[in-house]
Amino acid sequence: MLEISNLNARTGDTDILHGLSLSVNKGEVHAIMGPNGSGKSTLAQVVAGHDAYEVTDGSVLFNGNNLLDLEPEERARDGIFLGFQYPVEIPGVNNAYLLKAAVNARRAHQGLEEIDAFEFLKLAREKMALLGMDPKFLNRGVNEGFSGGEKKRNEILQMAMLEPTLAILDETDSGLDIDALKAVAEGVNALRSPERAIILVTHYQRLLDYIVPDFVHVLSEGRIVRSGDKSLALELEEKGYEWVREAASA
Amino acid sequence: MSVVSLSPDALQRAVDDLSGNSAAESRQVALQQFLQRGFPTPRDEDWKYTDLAKVVDISERWLAHAPDAVAEPLDESAVREIQSTIDATWLVFSNGRLNSDLSDALLSEAIDVTAIDNEALTVDDPLADLSAALMLDGISIRVGEAMQIEKPIGLLFADRATKAPQVTQARINIRLEAGSAARVIEYHLSSGDADHYSNVHIDVDTGADASLDYVRLQKRSRSHSQTQRLNARLNDRSIMRHFGLDLGGALARNDLKIDIAGAAASAEFNGLYIGAEKQHIDNHTRVDHRIGPARSVQEYRGIMSGRSRCVWNGKAIVHAGADGSDAEQANHNLLLSEHSEINAKPELEIYADEVKCSHGTTVGQLDEAALFYLRTRGLNPSDAKRILTRAFATRVVEKSPIPELHELLNLLVETRLTELGSEV
């Protein structure tokens, strides 16, 4: 589904990704771990299409097509979802309005009719119940005055409504207390499917107790230096990132 | 060099011609006062960015063809459309004349409506003097003691200039007696290809414990000009909430002056201006805290595109002895084109103790992070921009004090932004 080869990317004068390669198939859950500054978030932003990052070499194919040729909104409509590390507050834009516009943009791309207002509300309420979200959040400004946990739940709500084929969740666990973490993990697990791939970008192993990955990759200085199964995350937790750096430079 | 004054002889003749109308004595006093000062010019600090040369020129040509001699048929369908959209008791003024056919009967036990007749009309402002000297149907509205008027009183200025230059000089007094409550909608509209200048002065006086909710809506032709001033005096514990929306006008200048003369009075005033093409929209506000404790809070927002130029100047003066005053000011601007301009200036003068004052002004473009966020949710950049621009506007529109109008105000904003096309 996602084929990243020798990806090099920079922002401004700073090179961040140095020849990163990663292959993700449908149905798989990959965890990308690494110390601060290793390029985890850059990878997420490049796949989503942020124009602050320039790809200087390598390729990214999504379902066989060159992803880098597409605008962020085209990638989204093709089924790529980025759950933000810091979801943006947009006062004055109603949460329900954005959800509905997003769902309809994706549906139009799939050749489907716009979602009916009642159907939309029913679906949104169902998903919110699953995430332990108060339905009143639908009528608030997007992320406006939301707590950290509420913002992250809202990201997962958007993901649940959009049903992407590839979801990249950037530090979805950061700033969450244990209850919020469990609710978010439950929401993500409910979306695991043989047709969908999920990439979890995380600094800590903790999230992986709740969302068990099929593969774990360790990123250091802009490339994947180690890949393994879930036991790699535990090993990393035990030995620390210094171990990876040593392994990388060895 | 701007022309700053009109021919005194022509003005005198025009005022004399109106002597058969109400307030003959006041007119002469006002005329003399106006002649002493003439129109404000950019040399006056308060008029630094707004040049009335064009307005003087229109007035001159209007005086030359004898005011009121060129009859203009009212744009009746436009008036009826507004009347059917907004539920209010309407007083309709056409080029300064009260149109009794289209106006609703306002006389009741609760409200008195009378012609302004030799009241003291001078308020230390040349444009107010000009309106006092040349007004056609000046109206006084009085809401009786303890009367609660639910249905808004609508003041519709529907002006028209098709053949010759036209000028509207209008004057309204609104008095709320103690304990009364009223809502007012002031709507400015104009049409026609000839030049038009409207100068409207409104005086508001609230008794103790009175409450006034006020919405001013300016949707003039974008080739016409206006100056408008509302002076309000708030008595003990009275409340005034005001919202102004400026969408039209080649040149529009609004002055809102609120005098907090009674303890525990409160003033909340907000506004939105949308400038496009070569529009010039200037909002000056001034609040005088003369006694404490009292509270004033204002937020104005602006969206500017094309080569438009807007001005927001908010002055708050906390006078000596007005301890316990609380004054907040905010002004936020969205510049959508590199050729548009905003001159924003908050001014605080504090001469009292135990005062809480704050001000904040921002000027910027749409938030890039928010744009990217919306795009990652599948929205086109143009839709994302449209949504963010409307959200910026909606946030202040929702502060307007007549909730029944929110939908209409948002719709008018939406329509105007759509007219601006791809820029927003």
C-alpha cells in the first residue's frame, strides 16, 4: 500500500530524513519510534503533504501511484489520514461542519452522494460514544478550548468518520492521562481492519501496550536503523535510545 | 489641497429654505457653528486617514441645484424586501424625508415619535451641526418609563441618486426613560449612479436601569459616501450593546461615542467591516468613563481585500474619579491582499485608580497551520480559505445583540465575501 524508498527531505536548510525506506501493507499496524529530532514527525508531515518540507530524493508510492505529486487534500481524499500531534484550534468553525465537509469531500471523490444530515449525526454520535466523547463537542469550534485529551479524541473521531485506508497517528499518546489513552487506543483498535493500515508515531512504548503493533521500526537521524516485532519496543524501553544510536553508528 | 468648506451663502440659502420645517432656530445656530469650523480635514488628528474632499464636492454640487428640488423616487422594492426580511417597526427615510406610506405606525402608549423641534442640537461636532442645519425630517423617539419594547424599532435610510448629486442630512434622537428596554436596527442603503453623500447623526440618552440593544447595518452603494455618528449617554446601571456591520460605501466613516455618565453602567460594542476594491471604511469609537464602577468592552474585526483601506481607532478615557472602571478593547484584522491597508490604533487615557484596562490589536493573514489542517481533511485550499475567512467574521457577528439577526448578518457577510470571489 505504502512504499517509501530512500526518502530524503529537508525543511529550510536542515536535512532531516536521510534515505528512509519503509513498506506498509494493508491490514498492518506499524509503530515508528525514535528519540526527539529523529525525523518521526517529519515523516508523517511529508506523507501528508506539508509544503514546509522539501523532498530532495527518493520516492513515496501509495497504492502504486506517486504520492509526492499530489496535494494534501488529494492525498486525504485518496484515503490518507494524518492524526496531528498538535491538532489545530479553529474557532468559529463548527466541529460538525468540518467533519461533514471532510466526509463529503472523501465521498465525492469516491463517487458517492453527500451524506444525509440525519445519517451523519447518527454516525457521529455512535463514534463519539465509542470514544467516550460528549456529543456537545459536535457543536463547538474545532478543537476550540479542548483539553489535550479531547483534542486527541477528536482526531480519532475524524479518523473514524473518514475511514481512511492509511492512518498516520503522530504522537497520539502525548499528553494523555491513562483514561484518555485507553479511550483513544480503543478507538484505534476498533478501526483495525484487513483493509486498513495504521502507522503509529510514538516516543514511548506505553501506547503499544494498548495498540499492539505488527512491526516496530526505530528511527535515528532520519533513517530506520532497526525493525522488528513488538518485542523491539520493549527492548528499546529497557535499553533506551542511546542503544539505538550506538547500534546506528556501529 | 482639499476643499474644506462650502459656500456660506449657498448654505445659508438652503437653511433659510428649510425654515418652514421644524427647528428653525436650532438650524440657524447649528449653521453658524458649522461655518466656524467647516468640514474636518486630515489635519485633524481624528480625521488623519479619512479625507472628506469628495464629500465636500458632492455637497457643493447638491447645494447648487437647490436641495430637495430634484425628487428621487424611492427604491420601493428594496425597502419592502428589507421589511419582509427583518421583523421590526420601521421608520423609512428616503433621502432624509420620512416616507409615511412605507413606515409603520410607531405611536403607541409605549413609544412617542415626534419631530425634532428647536431642541438643543449642538454637540461639538461640525458634522452634527451640518445635519442639524440641513435635516429634513428629524425625529425624536421616546420609550416610556419601564416600557419593554420587544419588537425592534427599525430606522431605514434608503437613499437614491439617479439624476443629480444628492445629500441626506438626518438626525434622530432616541430617549429611553428609566427602566425601559428597547432594540434598534439602523439600516443604511443607497442606489443610483449619481453621487450621494449621507450624514446621519443619532443621539441616544438612556435613563437609569434602561437597556438598549442596537445594530447598525451599512450596505450603501459602493460609489456612495457616508458619515455617521452615534453619541450615547448612559445613566446609572443602564446597558447598551451595539454592533455595526459595514459592507458598502466608497467612503464610510462611523463615529461611536459612549459617555458613561452613571455608575454601574455597561457598554458593549462590536463591529465588522469588510473592505474591497477601493473602499475606505473608518470606525472611530470613543468611550468616556466618567464614573465608576462601570464596564466597557469592544471588539472590532476587519477583512480587507483589493486596494481597500480601513481604519479602526478605539479610544477609552477613564476620567479622574472614575475608579473601578473596566475597559477592554480588541481589534483584529485579516489582510487578504498585499495592496489593502489597515490603520489600527487603540488609545487608552487613564486618570483614575483601581482601573482595569486592556487592549489588543492584530493584523495578519489566514493561519497557515489551520489551512493545512483543513486540507489534510480533504478540503480544497479555496474552500479552506473561505471557511476560515467566514469563521473570522462569524466570531464577531455572533456578538451582535439582536440574535434574530445573526442569520441575516452572516448571510450578508457570506454574500459579500462571495462577491469578492477567489480572493477570499
